[in-house]
Amino acid sequence: MEGYKRFLFFLVTSLLLGFLSVLFSLVWVFHWREGLSWDGGAAEFNWHPVLIITGFIFIQGIAIIVYRLPWTWKCSKLLMKCIHAGLHLTALVLAVVSLVAVFDFHNAKNIPNMYSLHSWIGLTVVILFALQLVLGFSVYLLPFAPDSLRAALMPIHVYSGLLIFGTVIATALLGITEKLIFALKTPSYSTSPPEAIFVNTLGVFILVFGALVIWMTTQPAWKRPQSQSVKALHPNGGSPDVTEESSTATGYSNTDKSDVEMNSEAAARKRNLKLDEAGQRSTM
Amino acid sequence: MEGYKRFLFFLVTSLLLGFLSVLFSLVWVFHWREGLSWDGGAAEFNWHPVLIITGFIFIQGIAIIVYRLPWTWKCSKLLMKCIHAGLHLTALVLAVVSLVAVFDFHNAKNIPNMYSLHSWIGLTVVILFALQLVLGFSVYLLPFAPDSLRAALMPIHVYSGLLIFGTVIATALLGITEKLIFALKTPSYSTSPPEAIFVNTLGVFILVFGALVIWMTTQPAWKRPQSQSVKALHPNGGSPDVTEESSTATGYSNTDKSDVEMNSEAAARKRNLKLDEAGQRSTM
């Protein structure tokens, strides 16, 4: 892998920030707030930030970069797809539980639901995330979609995945802001008590975590290379699924569309030539 | 241009959303708030959302996609760089004036500065934006930087530009949330009065505007093509500045580094071959 040490630096830094974000969310709710429970009170609400940060941010971030880890490149593409989908499914489940917690809390306290910009964008992004997961599963894990469809949808799959991830982070920052304004009264948020500084810092950690994940994902040199010898364990038992890899790799719809028609040995040679000629790895 | 109609659809939709966002910000401050003035009161604060949305979001968005407009492809690269830099400079000036307005308002009303997550991220992103502008001007407009440096920095320039743009949008959403919570008391934000619905909608417009701009910018098929016949009017009067174009185009650091050493006719032929072979246009 080109720039392996730089990749490791980014990976370790992002994992550290992600881990610190989860830790900070727990310290926040246990040290300054009411802890965690499921009783319709503030401690039930607290599941919302903890589960969003753990599942919808940290686990989703790992799910996004999992193909980039060089020590997984010897694993089959199917296994990696299952891990990618499984981590996203875990993120979705935690996000849904966190939504239940906040609706439950609002209803118990007679607080209106869905009035804030945070709630508008947040619910929309959870629905879009679920649609993205269903679409991704149907097209890339089930054996029915033709290669042409897989290739055509890949740039959209990648873009919408990163857009959803970025929007989740923005929504989390909105939630942090709301909670600090509502919860900090004496002393107020504007007097910068320790809790405000601590949770603002959590917000910065989340933002930088997201920036690092997106940087790693869009670096062409760090893309999982196309398998030359390992036949991908495609669910339909067919040809190596280079189509998806190349489409993910290049993001070039022209190339994608022509590539899907090339499954012969000659096509493989042509592909190798292209890679050699252009020094082409992968991008988004 | 491949997919010209689709590009036009995205362009018109994004411009419409950007224009509507500016319009909504004006309707907000004139219809529901205190209008605009420069007297240390709430009407001075109101310059903050209006100038941020006009300059730091709408104008910055246009500055980002200006290279993609196909009817500018016959213009020299230098002219387009000047437009790109000029629009960004305009955005920065408006952002700085908007910061002065909000600090002035806070000081007049004895409201603390820099306590919220919005202010932390917002000030940081204005500073990063200014640094990005100075660095971009020094490297890509002044005639001193060697081609190798220009090519090496281009992926970082593009990524950090889009990261800053995305962060500005997230910060604007934080500001909208803060302002609605603070300003809406009777009736409160949580009762969803018309102003809350209107300004939440403004937030959604801003978010979708940003998503469309980033989509257009990362579509390889919509990249400004490399000039084959038109000599770029490079400030140092030298060779065509294909280096920057190809580095922007491919995002492949390997390719970038080798490309900077190729200025001969043979290199141009090799480049054309690569483009033909790989169907390669451009990505981030």
C-alpha cells in the first residue's frame, strides 16, 4: 500500500477520536447528567446521544472505511461486503433505539416531537440511511442485480453514503447545541461552565473524526486493490466481481458501463493495461 | 459534455435553492425580526445570517462549481482561476463583516462571545477558509510555485475546500438552531410557529444546496476538460498548465507526480493515450 504509514496515522487518529467521542458521551451523561435508564425520564433521553455517537457515528465510520484496511485485502469481497453491511445494520439498529428513547422521553414529558431543524434533518437521514441499506443489500449482496446495474449505481451508493455520514455528523452537532442550551440554565451555556467546554470539545472530536474518515475514503491510493488471483465469492457463483471494485475505484460512469461487458480474459488484460498505464487505483 | 441535461438540472436546482436561501434569510429578518441596520442592536446581528448565507454559502458554492460550467471552458484557465479566487475572496469579506456584526452586537448587549459550539467551529472555519485562500493564491495564481508543488497540493486543496464548504453549511444550521431557540419565546420554538417552520425550511434548502454543489463537483464527467489546443495563459508565460488540471481531474497522486515532469510533446501524446485508454475524465 502506498503511503502505508500515513494511512496508519490517519486510521489510528480517527479511531482514537471516535473512541474518545464515545467515552466523552458516556462521561457527559454519567458525570453531568442523569446517567442511563429506561424510565421515560432524562436518563432515558441520554441513550439518544450515547447511541447516536456510538452507532450512527463511530460504527458507521468504521463500516465506511472497512474496505480500506490493507490487512483485509486477502479476505474475499463477499466477506467484506457482509462486514460492511453488518456494521451499517448495527448502526441503524442503535440509531432506531436512540430515536425510540427520545420519542418516549418527549411523550412522557409532553414535549412536542419533530419541531426542530435537528429533528427534521435527523429523522430524514435515518430514513435515507435505511433506504441506502436496503438498496445496497438488494443490489450488492443479493445475487439478482445485473453487473451493469451494480456498476451504474456504485457512484451514487458511495456519494449518498458519504453524504448521509456527513449529514449525521452535522445533525449530531445540532443535537449537542440544543441539549446544551436547554440543559444548562444555572450556570447557563453562555457562561462556559466545564460541561459546556467538555461537550463542545466532544462536538469538535466528532467533526474531525468525520473529516478523517471521508479523507481516508476518498484517497485513491488507499483503495482495496482489484483482485487478480483471488476469485471473489460472488453469491451467484459467477465471475469475479471486478465490476463493483472498478466502479467504486474510478467513479467513472463511462468506464463502468463499458467494464460491465468485459468478463473475458482479454478484458482482464485490458483492465490491467489500463491500471498500469494510468497508475490508476481507486477513488470514492 | 456527457450528461449535459442532467448537469443543467442540477445546476438550475442548486442555483434556485441558493437564491431561495438568500431570499428566505431576507424575509426572515425583515418579516419576523428587526430588519437590517448597524446600531449594535438585533438589526445589526441580523447581518450575520444574511451575509453568511449570501456570501459564505451561496457565493462560495458558485465559486466551487465555476470550473464546471461548460460555457466557460473556452475561457483561459487563468481567467477562471481569477473568477474562482475572486468569488472566494468576496465570500471571505462578507463572512468577516458578518462576524464583526455579531461580535459588535454581543459586546453592545454584554453577551459573551465564543462560548457555543457554533462559534468555535464557525471562527475556526473562517480562519481555515482564509488560509485556504492565501495558500491557493500563492500556489496557483502567483507564478512562483513549481508544477510539482501545484500538483502535489491539488488533492488537498480540493478536499479541504469541500470540507470547509460542508463545515460552513453545518455551522449555519447550528446558528439557525441557536437563533430560533433564543429568539422564539412566545410562542416558543417547540410550538412550531410559522417562523420556526419557515427557518427550518431555510435550513433544509441550505443543506440540499450544499449536497448538490458537492455532487456536481465530484462528478468526473462534468470536469473542465484538459485544454489540447488552447494554451493556458499561465502567469509565468510558460507551458500550458495541464498539471493542475490533470491533478484536479484524477486525484491520483501517483499520476500527478509523474505528470508534472511531462511537458514534452511525447508526454502530451502519452497523456492523450491514457485518457483514451481509461476513458479517464476527472474526479475530485
